[in-house]
Amino acid sequence: MIPATNQRPAATVLFIFGGSGDLNLRKLTPALYNLFIDKYLPEHFSVVGIGRSKYTDESFRERLLEGVNEFSRRKDGPWNEFAPSISYLQMDGGDAAAYSAISDFVEAKKQEWGESPNVLFYLAVAPQLVPGIATNLAKLELCGDKSHVRIVVEKPFGHDLKTAQELNTLLGGLFAEEQIYRIDHYLGKETVQNILALRFANSLFEPIWNRRYVEHIQITAAETVGLEGRGGYYEGSGALRDMIQNHLLQVLCMVATEAPISFDANEVRNKKVDVLNAIRRIQPDQVKDVAVRGQYGPGKVKDKEMPGYREEEGVDPNSATETFAAIKLFVDNWRWEDVPFYLRTGKSMPEKTTVITVQFKPAPSYAFPGEATGSWEANRLVISIQPAMDIRLRFQAKRPGQTLAIDPVEMVFSYKTAYDGQEPEAYETLLLDALTGDATLFMRADQVEAAWKVVTPIIEAWGHEAPTDFPNYTPGSWGPQAAMDLIEKDGFKWMTK
């Protein structure tokens, strides 16, 4: 997490494998540029894009400037001051002999700057390329320096528990665990980070953040878009793997964790692993009762005809891949015994939103006359992660007037109105943490595997039995009816506000 002192990291060379790719264009370089503007980058800093495409340093900078102008939260700034720190190295990540150029570049910067730089390797590449690149990097002498060399690995981290364990074993044999930064950009979002502050910096909330007062918790991540050209990737993934296994389970950990004794990276991550390990294991015969899958079909959204998932480019016309998933989980520990956690995610939903709802148990209403409680609602806390960034506390209040009538009202904290300036993007926070060596918001090997263990019974059950009702929801809706039934049979309903 960004230090309050605004202390800059040490001199650093950042190598981005997949430097000519979409992630660097849209996210990484815009994030680095904003860190540069805010003076978070070190005085001696160099970014090297690595890829097979043909670029000169100058043409590569021009291409990245296009990305900044389109995707950065800042369009105007000192690009001409930042650009000289960017260079390009054309190489094939599978060519072991080519990696000597990396060592040569680091040595040249060491001589130029008069100090040994930290070295950060960011693997913004397809998952199948990670093992080969990591293996070749580990052969470099400089990668043996555990204190000054780090490697950042993007999701997806494995396709299932077995492949995640295999990747962990491979990386663990090449690098020390403290050198490996498994990135989940959701953990860099301001509102997700604010969950810990909300809970543990306020005596108002922590005493009631448990099974005695909380009725249930919902976490929703909805997207209005379909595949956006990602059919080839999504066919091998699906909503459960793409969103719930990593993003939503990590958010659940933030909501459910016990208070850390410090903000040491391993202490915070230990507490998250405790939550994942406490999640009640789903038995094969229980999957149908606690998990729902869906796939959108063709339909019309705002008078525009939308193709169904099976009609998207790169998708099997008979695909069984889910574009919607909802599950019910329990965290079996003292704090959360028998409190259900409902997680859902989907594409082609009515609105783009990621929101956490903490629903409290209703207060007794016997002291009030019946006519006063027609709008009676239990208290709830709503944490909106995106696109709005706010926290809403809903409680009961007397309606003005001579009669006694109780209505729900809200107190709202909004980042937009409370603070001047724009909030940093998630990748800004995570890149700065990687530069400074703070692994708090990055996943450890045991975290990744524990998360896979939670969803593995569902993956296996769905893999053994093809859905018979796909497609089962229309674009622009909140998913299949079975998802409504999942929560309504417990007496609750899905909420986004």
C-alpha cells in the first residue's frame, strides 16, 4: 500500500514481457505515467517493453502515448519527461540465449546510475507462456538476488487446483516465495482497500461485524458487456474461474477476515488464508443446491439486437461455458457461523457494478404501532467498488410530521465528493507496491490453492454434467431464475443498492 510519507522506491528497471500487448497499452503504462506525475517513481527508473513485434524505442513510445491519451485518467502531463525512461527490446521469450540482453541492460543502467537497481519482471503474457519465461529468467545470475529481483504474474493463475499447484511448484523451484507477486487487480481498488479501514479503524462497526448481528452478506460483480472479442479465452474459463475463484473470493476475505495484529504483508495474508480454509467444503451432492450457472442467449438491449454467447466469435455453437455463476458459501468459524455469503457474477447484466451488501438482522418492531412500520427495513451497509465508489449505511428514521411513521434513509460517503482529485487506478497501487516490495495486496501460493479448493467441487460437478437449459437468461437481465431461487428460498433477495 502507498506509504503516507510518499517515499520513493529505490532505483528500478522494470521489464514488461508482453510489452507490445493490450494490458501494457491500457493499464500498465497509464498507471506508471500517473505514478511518475505524482512523483512516486524513483529518480532512476527505466521501463523496458519486451515483445516479438517490431518497434524502435521511438515508435514504441508513440504507441504507448496513444494508450495514455485513450485510457489514462490524466490526458495532459509531462509525457516528454517520462518518455525517455521507456525503451523496447525485441525478443522471443522462448529463446533462452536472448535473455543475456536483459543482464546487459541491467548492467548498463548500473554503470549509468552509479548504483545497483532493483529489477522487476512483469509477465503480461498468456498463461501458457509463463512457465517458459520464468524458467529462462531464473537462469540469469541476477535473479538469484532475492532482495532486489521480483517477478509479477498475472491471472489466471492455473486453470484448476492441479495446474495452480503445478505452477506454484515450478515458480517456487525457480524463485523464492518473497520474489513472486501474483497479482489480482481487484485488491488494488480503493474501495476494496477501504474495507479494512472501515472495519478496524471504526469502533462503530467492528463490534457488530459478526453472526450475532449480520443476517447475510452478498457480493455482486456484474458486467453489461459480453465477450468483447475474448471468446477464445473465455471458452476455456467461464464466470466461475474468471471472477469468483479469484476476484470475489479475495473480496470475501477482506469482508470476513479477523483483525491483523499489524499490516505486515504475511500477517494480513495469513488472516485471508484462514478465511479461505474456514469456508465450508461443498460436497458433490450439494452443488445443485448451492451453485447456479447460466449462459446468455440472444436478445434485445435498449432496442439493440444482441447475439447470444454461442453466437459470439470464437465460441463453440454448443458451448456449455457459463457466463453467469452464483454460489452460496459458509465460513465455519466463531465470527461467521451459519451466516450465508452469496456471490454472483455475470456478463450482459442490466448494469455494470461491483458491490458488497452487509445485511443486518432486523430490529424488533413490537414497540411501534403497526401503521408506523409499513416501510420497515433491516439496516444494511452497501460498499460500492465500481463504477461508483461509495459506502452507504441504511437505517430507520421517523418521517417528519405529526404521525409516527418509520422510513429507511441513507448516509452516504462518496470518494468523489469527499476528496479532491481522482482516485488512483488499481494498477497504480499494485505497481507501486511491487516496486517497493510490499506484497500485502498480492496473493501467496497457499492463498491461490485455498481459493481453488473452494470452487473445485463445483467445477468438477459442472464438468461431469452438461447443462440442459443453456442459454437460460436474456441479455440485459439479472441472470437465470435459478439464481433468484437460490437466495429467495432462504428468505432474502439480491440487492445492488
